[in-house]
Amino acid sequence: TANLKSLTLGDFKLDPPFSPDVQDYQVLVKPSDMTVPLNVVAADEMTSIVVQGLDHPEKGRGSVSAVIHMHDNSHLQQDEAPQWSRSVTVTITSADNQESL
């Protein structure tokens, strides 16, 4: 099956902490944080990963979501397109008065 080996966002803290079984994460950032690096590593080298939804949020909205789609390619026939077998969502929210993340 398609799973992640790791999911990090720089020094920002995932809530809940990373686990291959978790499918929804939240990350709080300070309003002054202009970028959040997203790093995903598949548990298996045959897994395809596609990240969608990193559009810039509208001014004043304060949050953006990234959806990480995964598929285990070990069973694909030649020229067969993957059907995403698992997805993980990360919602990044800018929160006022956050002293530490």
C-alpha cells in the first residue's frame, strides 16, 4: 500500500505528530511566516506522490491546504495510469499571537 515514510514542514510542528496512519494534519504559523517548506518521503520507492492545492490563499483568509496523493505503482501494467489509493491533507493556518510553533 502507499504510505509516507516522513512528512515535515521545516521547523513547524504537525498536529497530530507524524504517523503513517494519520490522514489529516494541522500546522499553525505566525502571520510573519511567509513560506512553509513541505517535504514528503514515500515509504516505498515504487510509490508515486503528487501534491495539489498549494495555491496562495486570498488575503485575509489565513489558511491553505495541501493534499498529498499516493499510489503504489508496483502493480501497474505498462501504460496504465495510477489511481490514487491514499491521500493526506495538511492545512496550514496563520494564527495571531502564536509565540512558538
